[in-house]
Amino acid sequence: MIRKFTMGAPFPTGAVTGTVPASGWDRFPYIYNTEDGKFVFTIPLEPDEIVYGLGEAPRGINKRGWTYRSWCSDDPFHTETKTALYAAHNFLLVKDRGIFIDFPGEIVWDIGYTHTGEAAVTVSGTDLDIYTIEGESPSSIVKEFRRLIGRSYIPPFWAMGCQQSRWSYPDADTVREVVRRYDEAGIPLDCVYLDIDYMERFKSFTVNRESFPDLEGLAAELKEKNIRLIPIIDAAIKKEDGYDVYEEGKEKGYFLKKEDGSDFEGGVWPGITCFPDFLRPEVREWFGKKYRFLTDMGIEGFWNDMNEPAIFYSEEGVRKALEEAAKLKDENLDLGKFFHLKNVFASLSNNPDDYAAMQHQVSGKLVSHAKLHNLYGASMTRAAGEFFEKEFGREKILLFSRASAIGSHRYGGIWFGDNMSWWSHILLCLKMLVNVNICGYLYCGADLGGFNDNATPDLVLRFLALGVFTPLMRNHSAMGTRPQECYSFENTEDFRDVVQVRYRLIPYLYETMRNAAENDTMMFRPLSFDYPDDPIARECETQLMLGDECMIAPVYEQNVSGRTVYLPEDMTFVRLSGERVLKEELPKGLHYVRVALNEVPLFLKKGKHIPLCRPAMRTELLDTEDTEYI
Ligand code: GLC
């Protein structure tokens, strides 16, 4: 049962595809008020109530006991004390009700943080739609919500292959070498990524012809080998005379403005840039068509980045910071002044003053970006996704984004941004899978092995053993970190064993993801959805149900030979490694299971079987008919 409550004149976010007649506010199930231009409501929480939702966000599957913020944030330190990551997924599931706030600006979700017995939600405006969905079970509520927001994006089949990325492979020969070394090690691979250095001075829709003299030739040469090249596209456009994308955008008035009508300028990778006003349909159409520059070269996949949007600095911000520093020039810098100064410079990036100064054009009027912030990245994805669908049809082009808001799940997938080579980030990824599935994102995954900091081979192997199940299976790492391609470490055969398991599972995983998209269900569920009356299953945050057949439980600590796992019913414990399958029947209950570094653990429910095909070096070479059932 869905109800819609409308207040004021909501901005058309495009999140919802279905139509629901508006209900009177007397039927709104929570106490609310609208003080100081904000809409605030409170949800009572029973002592053992679990709260799900909020998609890509820090901390656990159960969101209780923390404050979260819907505000797409370029923040590379995903510590548990953070309140926001790159996305704004405004859906909460409490007790027998789902709540979706269709609103483009900031929302603060205090979920039992101030008062343990209630969730207080503060929406930073009073023009909004709220949908409440009542249902018999969490799964049925999710299904109804997902039907409301429309079918999730599904990538082409080859996007299920293993993908290798790094910031950056600097030239064509390095890309060739990555493929060669994977092939030599016998480790399957389908995609190699191009990070910002393939561009000419970080300008989107350009190619550095010194390091990639013949990108179209390289794409064709790799395609012969069934390998795809996946370039990055950054949202902001370098301000440079003679750069066609900039010149066109400027001439047509397609960039975000300042209040005085001039283009807003901010610093990102290329230096001073302008920001396309993706919220306008004509700008989306224009930007979408720009991808043709690369699709014409044979490119079939993209990752959209820096689209929160990330702004390292603005000239205005730097000017003010320098003025502040000048004031202190001859002063004795006591501790207070020193930290003030430090903070002035530290807060130059992604500064609220800049977001407030940027102006969108909505029906001929200027509207501050601060009010519409969370739609920015989602609208960039929409620009690309709409173009691809029109030009190539569905499921032809791989597309995923860093920033997102519910609605963009129809146009592309997401990756979880700049995580760390930390053991705790294996679990962070696992926990996020559930909540992003609830919010419609099925094609998703984390940077396997971790983006920032140095990885160790055991971390990469254990991370990959989780990544074997995530639809996006991509190893990516930051500039300056230790190389973490699967062939970079000793015992490459361990990596081969793990990645081969992925290829054996691809037909099953693709089918499971497709079913989830077609039936508005989740690919990954918390155990509590399936075993609501089992007190241990209800609280389990380190294992997930996968499809209707499996449970996954990755090893997530260093220097251990296994982990404790809880079986909510009798199951078959399967250890997969290369072509080897070891099975053991285990009764319901707690077990310590041993898992070697080259093994992928999987648990099969009683009476359930899944197909495994023979591994191959590419998805294209998989014989999906030749399967054995385990
Ligand atoms: C951002 C992205 C990261 C990428 C880097 C350079 O930090 O999140 O994946 O490697 O920019 O483009």
C-alpha cells in the first residue's frame, strides 16, 4: 500500500516512474512540523527494531545508532565516524513501513543517535514528496518501492568479467602489458580501465595523442582479444579557449552560473573548470552526445566521476582564504589562530559557500545548487544513459557512476568510490550491498583490494573472494600505492584460482541480477529478511543471502585461516577454487570454517543447486550451456 504526501511545489527529480495520487496529510503516519523552512518528522523505534536503507552510506546494514546525511560527498576517508559518502539514497525501512523522501537537497537522518527510541528526520526544505509504503515483510515493501522507482540498469554480459584498473595506466603500451601479464598468469580478464591520464590535460572527451596515439586502433586490437577499454569521464569541463566542449557549453549557456549570470568556475583535475547544468534536459542531451567521440572509437563502457560535484577549490574561496591568512600576518599565532588558519585552507574543497554560489537555471530562473545538490551526479548518469539507450539500445553500454541519487539506478550502476586497502572495508562493501540493492542499484561494487593505501596479497585475495559475487568486479587503486594487479604478487596461481571461480559463476550471477531487476527484488539480502524469527540471523552483519539459493560469508581479517559463520538452517558449505569444488554438509548453527587464500566460500541452501560453467579467459569464451550443478 503506497501513499504519497506532497508539500509545497516539489522539484521534479525524476526518481519515481509510477504515479500515486496524493493523500491528505492527516494520514501521514508520523508527527511532523515545518519550522524554520525545514520539514522534520520523528519515527518511533521499538527497542529491537532494525532500520534498513539509505543505500550507499557508512556503517552497518542496520542503520540504527548513528546520524547520516543525504549529501553527495567527495570524501576519500570512509571511516565509521563519517555521515555521508557519494550518494543520496533517501529510502528508509522501519518496522512494516518504507519511507521515501523525494527531495533534491540535504536531509539529516538521526537514527536513534540523539534519542535511542526514535529516528528524527530533518529535510532542509518544505517542497517535497514523501511516499510511505506499507507491506507484510521487508521484501514486499522493497518490491513495491522498486516498482515505484522503475527497473534497475543491467549492463552487457561482458561487464560481469574481471576488470583491472589503476590511476593511471599512462600509455597504450602499459595497457597492452596489463592484458599480456593477465594472460600469461592465466587469470581471466575482460576490461582494462583508462583513468584521467588518457585525456589531454584531463579534459573530458579528449585523448592524449602522445601517450595514446591511436586509441581507436588500441580499442580494436584489444576487442580482437575480447578485452574492452573503459575510459573515465569527469563531470567538470576545463575552461580553455579552443576546447570545443568548453566553447560550446559557454556559448550555449549550459554551465552553472553565479548570481551575477557569469559562469561559476571551480578547480578540479584540469585546473579551472565549468560545471554543466545536467538538470536541464537540453544540457543532458548535449552532454550525452559527447560520448559519441569515444563510442565512435569503439569504446563500449564508461565510468562517470567527480560528479558530486567535487570541487577542490574556487578562486573566490582561495581569495578569501588568502585574505584571512594576510590578516594574521604579523600576529602571534596562538593555537586558536593557527587551527583557524589551518581550517580555512582545509575547508576550501567541496565548500558549502561554493555550492550555495553555483546556480542552476530552472524554468528560466536561477536556483542555488545547494538546494538541488544531490541530483547532480544522478543527472550526469542520466545524460549518458539516455544517450546510450537511444543510440545503441538497452544493455549495450557499460556505465557506472560515483555520485548517485535514486532515479539514476535506471541509467547506470555505481561503484563505492575511494575506499582504502583496509580489512574493515571488505565488510563495509558487504554491508552496503544490501542497502544499495534496496534502493535499486544492482550493478555495483567496491574497488577490490582497496583504492588508497598499500594492499597486501592476502587482502587483495580476500577482497576478490567477496568481489567474485559483486556484479562489478573491479580491482582499482590510487596513484602512488603499491601495484595491486593480480599478477603483481607472489603465488599468482592463487589469484587465478579465485578469479576463475567468478567466471564459473557468471551465468548464475548474471541471471540472478537480471531476475532481481525484472522482479524488483534484491540480489543480496540480509539474513534477517529470510529468517526474521531467528535471533542470531536477525543481527548478522557479516554474511548475506544471495539469490534464492546461496549465502555468502567472506573472510575479512588478516592472518586467519577462516571465520565463524552462522547457518540459519542446514546448508552445504562449498569451497570453490579454480575448477575444484569441495563440499561439506553442515547443520544449522555456529561453525568455524576454514578457507584457504585461494578459495571462495559459499553456502548452499538445502535442496538448492546452482550452475557452474567451465572457466574461460574471457566472458565471450564461456560456454554457458556447458554447466554442472552443485
Ligand atoms: C577519483 C576517483 C578515483 C580515480 C581518481 C582519479 O578519486 O574516485 O577512482 O582514480 O579520481 O581520476
